Amino acid sequence: MKAVQIVKPHELRLIDQEKPVPDEKNNVLVRVRATGICGSDIGIYQGTNAAATYPRVIGHEIVGQVDQLGPGVKSLKLGDRVIIDQVTSCGHCYACRKGRPNVCQNLQVRGVHIDGGYREFIAVPESDCYVIPDDLSMEDAVMIEPTTIAVHACGRAQIGFDDTVLVIGAGTLGASLLRILRLYSPRKLIMADIVPEKLEACLRDGATDVINSARDALVAAARDLTDGYGPTVVFDAAFFPGSFLTACQCAGNAGRVITMGFSVAPDEMNQFLITSKELDVRGSRLQNHKFQTVIDLIRQGKIDLRGVVSHRYPLTEAQAAFDFACTRDPSIRKIVLTMD
């Protein structure tokens, strides 16, 4: 079968692999139909993702159809359309015992530490497969995974009705956060970015206010929109050099700053900002069994993931897809690799 492997940073190859066979552990064989290109995938390709190991078949936004059933499968049938949980954990370390397997000491993420979904077939445990809604295409279903990340991050932020929220960055992650945050109905829901078209889309999708940070001073604009106090919750969904410090500068007293980036490059921080405002700085990584939550929200009509995919490439043209993704063209919303 065909697969896309990052051999080392900046070296992508289309390779042949043996088709996996389901066994007692990985007892469901899925024919992959669509996989997304995520910012973390770009980081693996460019060598800036600190978690990745090489060589690696990447891809963690994995949608396909059940092709073969192994021993003990009870909840799935042949032909079921599923999305695959990317997180695998040990179940017995401190984090797992505390109900946080997404930061398991022995964490292995598909497409990062172990081979992922940029291939024609993948064998996984039944428990990692979630049936997607009938009226959602498999390409659009790729967006379920980024939405799980947003659901988890909002949980980490403990959003309340009296909060004012700022999201720095309106890319795929920021747009996913907006989609979930508006369900909380905060007093203010502010999106900041440097691309006017993305900000216009945010206003259509439920943001109460936007800040063009290429034109306006972000910290001052955020304070102006919150009566001088500063947002009580700030998400860093941009991860540019200095974005963490900017998030702390924006946040109001007793606020929460949620960081989701993976850069290991040294960056500036200011202890006085954190201590004097008594900020809660919280990391948010991956997701913690949030796939069914997102699927239920779709079925209830509370979120709509259709129409987010902006570009499609066949698996065999993965190099062209990554070359385009690295341009950061403003037209990019979500790029999907297909296996038709």
C-alpha cells in the first residue's frame, strides 16, 4: 500500500508499506479515505515539532471506512464510516490515573510518535473508532479532530458566562475554538489575526468583535473592548515569537491564559505579569476522549463542520500539498489528502 513518510525534516517520500492485518489489539482495519494537514504536521515536516520522531508516516486527522474486522469487535460493522482517535496511552501512569491520558507519561500519538494516517490502510483498536454522522462527508469529517482539540482547550479554560474571551490567531485552530466558544455565550468573544478575510469570517461565525493586529496594537485594542480590564480568558492559537507574552499582557487580573503551541525556541516571559495579575497559565494538549462529544454536537445541530475544507490533494501529491501549505496562503482554511 502507498504511504507518505517524513524521513527527516524537509524530506517527504511516497513509500510502499505492507498492508496491516488486524489482530487482537488492533482489531479493526480501516481503509483511509481522507486525512487533514494540521499545523503540527507542517511542524514535523519543517523540523519544528518537538514531539515528533523520524522517520514517520504522519497524519492524525484520520477518516475512513471499516474494511475488515478482527477478534472481539462488537460495536462496528463492515463499511462503517469512522474517525480515529489519535491518542494512545499506557493507562497506569500518574496522568492516566488522574484521568488525563492525553498527557500520559508514555504517550504515543498516531502520526507523531507512531505511524499515522497518511496511508491507504491502518489497523487500530475498536475503542479508538467513532462512527461519523451519515450526513457529513468524509472530507468534512476530518474537521472533527481539530474540534476535539478546541473542546478540550475550552474545558481547560473553564469558561463562564461572565468571561470575556480573546483568541489570538484565526487559523484552523482559532476557527475551531470560535465554533465551540460561542456555545458558552461569553460576554465578549474577540478574535485577533492579521488577515482581514479571516476576521470577516469570524464575524460571520459568531465573534462579537475582531482585532486586526497588523493594524492595531493588540493589547490596547483588547483592553478597549473589555472596558479597560482585559479579557479574562486568552487563548494563544497563533504561536508566533512573543505570542505567550502578548497573551499575558492582554489578560485581565485573575484571568486564564491557555497555551497550545509546540515550539521549543526560547521565548520571552514576564513573571511580574503572571504574579501581579495572579494569572492561571494552562497548557492544553490534544484531547481527552472528546470525539463523541463533538459528534453529538454535530448531530444536535449545535456545530456545523461543512464547508471548512478549502483545498484537496490526492495522497500521491502530498509534496505539492505541503509545499502549498507552507506558503501560508490566506485562502487556506483546511487542506485534505484523499485516497480515492
